[in-house]
Amino acid sequence: MAPSLVTGLARAPDLARRRVERALDETGLLCVTFLEGLRRTWDLRRWWGEFIEQCWFLARVTSLPVMLIAIPLGATISLQVGDIARQLGAQSGTGALLVAAMIQQVAPLAAALLVSGVGGSAITSDMGARNIRDELAALEVMGINPVHRLVTPRLWAASTVSALLCSVVILAGVLGGYYFNVVQQGVSPGAFFDGATTLLQFSDLAVTLFKAWVFGFIAAAVACHMGMNCDYGPVGVGRAVNRAVVVTSIVVFTANYVITMIYQVLFPPRF
């Protein structure tokens, strides 16, 4: 066996340990950024103006893309479910399944991924640009905590816009499914909406908005953390944006599984 291969195998456990330690350090720093951003939430006077500005920015850049995604997504679900339901002789249940799927799973995930991919990328690049221009260090020199001044309004703005986008996704997805199921496949409008009330509870909508709200916090926290700790130079900012989107997707899908599992235990689905 070649000496280089032997050396590589011998160093493999050490490299794995270092990567695990680095991942744990990054997770800890991310949690610190998130909690520190929430600590001064009560001081609305300091971050309210930035909050309004960030809400308007996020809503402006995500509203149209989220509708363009939700309409064909709802239509695709409707076509697939409608075809299976027609074979089983249960076309009247297509609308119920579509509405349940959009509300329970699709809407919060779509809203979170749009906030992360569009708004989160902008937040990461903005914070990264401030970092490489030493603006964050300048704020600290002036006695201003950059987390309280910059991260706190972005956390609440992303969570608020994500919850609002969730409603837009539901509406756009149901409209897309309605068109293809009622107009194209000939299901009556009454039958399309009638079964939705049998599958859904009010708690389903409440937990969906809660998930979208939590996912918005996650997207903003990851974006701010990656931007504030990026490497110097344009390449560092670009890599931070890429890492922020990937990490947000992983954390959001993990959080969605945990919240859904807890919700299914506390509120079993109705049939």
C-alpha cells in the first residue's frame, strides 16, 4: 500500500472529528446570532423603521415568484390526484386532497424556500458587503450592537412576510388546481370545495402559519449569520450566499418534519 494512502487513512478520523467540531461551532454561533437578535425585540423604537423597509423589500421581490410557483404547483397536484381519483371513481375528493396538501405541507415550505432563495440571498449579500467594508466593526466601535441594529428587524420582517406569503401560496395553488380540475377535467365546483371541510381543521391552518413564521426566522437567521461571518472579498460573499441557501433548506425541511410529527401526535388527522 502506498505511503500517501496509508497517511490519508490514518488522518481520516482526525479530519472527520474536525469537520464535526466545525459544524457544531457553526451551529452554536448561529443559535447565538438568533437569540441575540431576539433579545432586544422589545426595543421597537430602534428597529421599527428598518423592519418596515425590509418587509416591503421582501414582499416586493417574493410576491410574483411565489405566485408563479404556486399556480403550476397546484395545477400539477390537481392533475395527478384527479387522474388517480378518476380511476377510483372519487373525483369529488380531488379538491379536498389538493386543499389539504397545499395548506398542510406545500404552502409553508414554498414560502420559506422563496424567502430563503430570493430574500435570504439579498440579506446575505447585504450583510456580507457590510462585513467586508468593515461597517459592522464600525458600528461596534460606535457602541452599537450590529445584531440588534441589523439582524433583529430582518428576523421579524422575514417571519412576517413568510406567514403572509403562505396565504398567497394557498390561494394561488387552489386557484390553479381549481382551473385544471373543474375547467379541464369537468368536476363540479361544489364537489371541488365540498370535501375540504371534512379533511381540514382550524388547527391545520394555524400550524401552517406557525410553520411559515418559524421558517422565516430560520431563513433570516441563517442569512444574517452567513453574511456577517463571510470571508473577505466578493468570492467570500458569493460562497456565503450559496451556503446560506443550502443550510436554510436543510434546517427548514428538518424543522418541518419535527413540527409535523408533533402536530400529528397532538391533533390526529380526521377522515
